[in-house]
Amino acid sequence: MRHEDIKKDVKKITKSIFEEIVSIRRWIHQHPELSFQEENTSKYICSILNKYNIPFIHNIGGYGVVASIESNTPSDRVIAIRADMDALPIHEKNDVTYKSINDGVMHACGHDVHTAIALGTAIVLNKLKDKLKGSIKVIFQPAEEQIPGGASIMIKEGVLEKPHVDLILALHVFPEFEVGTVGFRPGKYMAACDELSVTINGKGGHAALPDKVINPITIASRLILDLKKKALDLSSGHKYILEFGDFHAYGASNVIPDTACLAGTLRTLDEDFRIRLHQLLLDEANAMSIDTGASCIVNIKKGYPTLYNDPEVTKHCKDISEYFLDSDSVRELDIRMASEDFSYFSQARPACFFRLGVGNIKKKITHLVHSPYFNVDEKSIEIGVGLMSYLAISNLLNLKKF
């Protein structure tokens, strides 16, 4: 198959199903479900796959669904496409006809768009399967937003085997880019993320009797400042984030409480440095306990690893995107210290995770993800379906020359 013929076929089919894929996105947006609760979303995905006679299995890693598209020679090469499908605990403030009907739950991170694009891609590829070689798995993944992450669970349940997946692709909405634009970055792209909690048990009492108390608030404050200074000294140029966003100590102006609690986040791009920071947290808490007589208990909830884009696969996808769209529409991405559980897939297989521009300044579609006003220019859905379909075919057939 020639690139030009594939490109024309993909764009034609994508255009013909565009309105349906938009309606799919709007249904999912209107019926959001939180991590590990995506039962109705899963059933809806299955109903669309049934409509198009696309084989699938379901209830993988929770409510995950895996669709299979096989050519006449299915064992030649296997490409996977992943879309996450959970929502966030946010009360939507958009005034749109497809506004969330589940109060306090919203697709504020674009997973409705990801799922709709993956369904559209499955439809396009299924219509072209007689022209292909190999197989495509379309993975609809639950629980991206909550540790341990649906990706890790699906991998443990064998989603990358039987048949063995050779490489995996995914996209994520990016309101910072205008619609029509996509972005790529080879190598390390997104950070590993750990959730931190610290409980400091001191000795409460009257604030006017400091020699009779062990003030957990003062100790917690000292610990935060010491950790930040020593982490900086240890970093030696490593990019990282160590921040505490929650501090609870239920005393009063003249009442020292017994306990203070901290919660924070640790973001790193290097696994060895991550482990060293873990040890720093434990050592500093222990030293503070010895020095003050308080009990400093640290809990590190290890989260997602670093998201790594295979350089060769990513370069190929970027080159293909410049051909499918145009060179002006393809950008380089900066390292992002947010985290994403696609990182588990990227550690297990050669991967490319790219960004799809969904913003539109003229239409005032500019709010960032996790905002109650987040929305997308739906033209991005057509671009996403077309490009993802073309990338899958190109990688499946290993087409490199135009």
C-alpha cells in the first residue's frame, strides 16, 4: 500500500464517521464515572464495538475492554492503542447540552475524548483490515487517575500478550495547543509520581507552657524546610518536585495539638534519584524523631514510573504526522512533571505517547485539564481519529518512506 492511498482512505472514512464519534464523545462526557467505577462506560464501549462487529473481551483490570482487529495474517505484527476512560471528582460548570449528569463527577481531563477517538480508530481500522497485515489491539483502560492505575493491573492480567504486543501508541488532549496541532517528545517525557504522608505525634497542651509540650506543628514545619533544603543539595541538577499541599493540626490559638499531618507529592525523572529521595525522607523523619522526642511516621505510596517515549518509534510517528497533517502542525513538547499511568505501558513496550491540540482561543476554549470549565474543540476528534489510525497502520506495516 502506498502512503498516499492509505492517507486518502483514512481521511475519507474518518470524515464519514465524524458526527457519530462526536455523539459518542458527548454521551461519555455526559455520563462520567470515577476510577474503578466505569461500569456503564464499559458497557457503552462494548455496544459500539458490537454495532461494528469488532471482537472484544471485557472486564480486564476492572472494567477494561480490549478490542481486536485482525488482518488475514494476524500474527505478523501487533500494535496496541490505549485510551483511558475514567473521570474526575469535579463539579462541571460548563453550560453545554452534554454537561455531566453525575453531580460532582466530570470528564475534566479529556478521557471521554480519548475513548471516543479510540472507538473511531477501531472503526476505521476495522474497515481497512483486509488491506493490512498483522493485528491491532485497542485497549480501553479504566482508572488512570488513581494509584495503582488501571494500566498496571491490565498488564498483570496479560493485556500485552496473546498475542504479544510489539509497540503501543496513545494520545492525550492538550489545551495548551490550538486544534490542528500535535506534539511529540522522544525519551523521558512525564515524571514518576509518589504520594507522601507524614504523621507527627507530639505532646499537646497549653501554648503558654512550651516546656510541657512537644509541638507537632513546629516539628512539621522544620521537617518541610529541612527536606526541601537537603533535597536541593542532593539533586545535582536532577529535575524534581517535592511539595506539601496539605497540613492539618487541629489545635487552637492557645492549644497545642497532639498530632500534625502532612500530605505531599514527589515527582522525579530518574529512578535512582527517586530512591535516594525516598531514603532522605525516611532518614530526616527518623532524625527529627530522635531530636525532638516526637514520633515522625512517613508513608511513601509509590506511584507511576517515568513515561518514556521510545526515540525511534517517536521519531517515526512524528515524521508520519508531518506527512498526514503538515510540518507546521507538529511541535516539540517540553518535559512535563505531571504523571500518567501510560508510563507502565511505556516501560513494558516501545511506546509513543503524544499530545493532541484541543484549544481554540477564538471560541474561548482555553481552560486547562482538571478545570470545571475544561472543554475541547471537537474538530480535534476528527484529527485524532485520522492521525491515530494512520500512525497505527504505518507502524503495523512498518512504512517509512513516502
